[in-house]
Amino acid sequence: MKDGEVVEEGDFVLDGVAFPAAEIVVEFLQPGGSGGSILPTGNVVDELDIPGFPGLPATLLNAGNPTIFVDAMRVGLTGTETQDQVNGNAELLQSLETIRAHCTVAMGLAATAEEATRLRPHTPKLCLVAPPQTYGAAGGKTVEAAEIDVIARILSMGKLHHAITGTGAVAVAVAAALEGTLVNRIVGDIGERQVNMGHTAGTVAVGAQTAQVDGNWIVDKTVMSRSARRLMEGWVLVPSKY
């Protein structure tokens, strides 16, 4: 702020956001879900019998938002598909919702798959993951395989997100830090550094610190950069007699 006015500056670019702004490093403290372990089934990978996808491996995680991780290739995708390619395929979207709904039941968040679709379309999110590959992101940007650790594509409200949700990125980072998850199997041991993930619009880096307490995994914190920018401005008209 300067003289009571917002000063917009900075050249930090967040892929998926229209213009650069000041970088703000955000720490999410203990972003895991309530009720103990961030793994609702207690497993880093579950094999679920889902209509059309028998024995489908999935990592069910409760961090940031409840999130379901599935290998993109298990649903016939590479992970590099565009928004139009996914959102324009009604049959594919229905199959992905079937997976999401049945995994919601496995996470204890709905009694039936029908209930999950009808009453919980917002969460859990479904995230399709794939090994690093070079691909074309939205806006003409090329993401090189060498600059990312994993490809992560989040579906939100039944559609592929134009980039990646903040809570989705948190979940990917946490899953990467837990040995044996589908994400960890792709990224391997990355030590203390942040996870570089490729999404629909480009890349983002997020770090996570996890630990085991009394046999349960907890997340101490996750760290990511966001951009500080003006989202709206407005005026309030007040009668002069007040």
C-alpha cells in the first residue's frame, strides 16, 4: 500500500493466471483432514473393483481436499490431453465420474456411488497422474519433461480444470512425500525439495513436510507460491447525512 492505494508490482508468473504479479509464499499448516490419518483406508494404494475398471489401483488421500489419485494410463489417457479433449468427451467424463463416485464410497464420504454423484460433486477431487512427458500446455506454452517430476490433471465438478486447484496441488505434494503412493512411485525420492508438477496450463512447485505419529501419517505443512493481484474494485455509496 502507498498513500492508501494498492501498488501492484512483481514479475512472478503463475501458470493459469492471466498476468504477472507479486509473489507470495504461502504455508498451509497441518492441511490434513480430521479424524487421524490422511489415508482414510490406511493404505497408500487400494485396488478397487469399479464398473468397467476391475482391480483399479488408487491412492485415496485427505489433504488439502479429499483427493483420489489414479494413473492416467489406466483410463486410456497419456496425461497430456488438453481441456477440450477431455471435456469434449462425454463418455470419458462419465467413466471418470464412475471412478470418482466409487472411490468416494471407499473413503467413507458417501454411502453409495449414486449418493456421491448427487450430493458430493465437489469433493473428493479426481487427479490423473502420469510420468514426466513433454507436452503443449494451454496458451501455447511447451512443458518439457526435464522440468517436471509428475503430470497431474485435476477434475473439478466433473470437468478437467483449466490449470490445477490450490488444494489439488497440496494433495499432489503430500502424496509425493508418502512412500508407496501412486504419485510417489512416479516422482521417487525427491528429498526436501518441492515437487514440480505439470498441469493443464503449465507447471507449479509445491513442497510438503510429512511425518508418522502413532502409526498415522500427518502433514506438518505444505508450501507454495501464489500471486498477489487485484481481483476486483468497487465503490459504496453512503448518504451524505450519515
